Amino acid sequence: MTQVTLDALITGAISGKIASFPTDTVPALATRPDQSELIFIAKQRSQDKPLILMGDTINTLLSFCQGTPAEMAVWQQVAQTYWPGALTLVLPASERVPRAMHPKDPTSIGLRIPKHPIALQILAETGPLATTSANRSGRPPLLSMAEIAAEFPEVLTLSPCDCDRPTVLPASGVPTTVAKWTSKEWEIIRQGAVKFQSQSLQ
């Protein structure tokens, strides 16, 4: 098991290692976007299942997208309404997104800002990270750092003193709602923790 302090986890993630931390839904496996292949290998994940880019600010995440000014305005409005929170937006990807995040379809990218103080603290230090749920592909998400450390000994996880702060609300265990932009409107790919009110181009 590789349970470390918060500072050590941030340092490891910046250096390109896989890290795990709690979010408002389920714990995440995360790494630098250019190291995304490490997550696919660790999870034994099919390459047709993309990773999510998680960050701490709207403008930082939207800089990984490309769209018209009108589209950007819609995306910005939705992001301001629902982030931080349990909504993943799938938007057209810019060239900034490493192909390794979505090997089968590099034209889109899923984005999210988690509503969790530890996750936000980490992301503010590391910059946006490629993320997914902490589990082997096809199995239920692992919900504690101890379970993740046992299942993924190569992954940096938070020690209990850094993870289980009394001021931190427990994760919901419910996956995010996923909404994909389809040129003029949103398509709900997965209904999850957030009830999404669609906003489209007029």
C-alpha cells in the first residue's frame, strides 16, 4: 500500500504518477493528461472508454475545448450553474487534449469540477488531471482510500489523517450526470447525481 500525505500525493501527481483522492461522488484515479495510458493499464480499461479532465476553475477547463463564441457562452453559463458539482460536460476537444485521454475519439473531452475541498486543493496545485473512478474496469467503484490502496498498490492514496477530516462531507457514491453537447443542444448520456436543465442555442 502507498498511503501518503497530501503534499506527497500532489508532488507525485505532478511528477506523472497515478494518484487517488476523494470527490463529491466516488473517489478518483488521476494522473497528468499526458500519462493517461497509465490509468488504462491499471484499470484494465478498454480504450473506447474515455477519461474525464478534472480541474478547479471553469476557464482552465474550457481552454481545452473549441467552439463558436455562442457555444462558449452556453457552456460557460452551464458551468457557472452546476460547477463545482456532479455534472460532467462532454464538449468538442481542442488540440490541447492529449490523444491518450480518449484514444478512440479524440474529438471530444469530458470536463468536471468536483465539489470537494480536498479534490479542489489537489487540482489547484497540480492543474487539470485525467480522471476516472477507482476500480478495475467493469467492477463497482471503490469507496475508501483503504480499499483503493489494497486494490492498486502502485497508486498514491491519502493517509487517513489527510483524507478523513471531520469537516469533509462523505462522497455520495452516485456517479455524475453526463451531458454531451451536440452542435446546438445537450444530450444526456447518463443520468446521475444532478438533475440537468438543458440550455441550447437559440
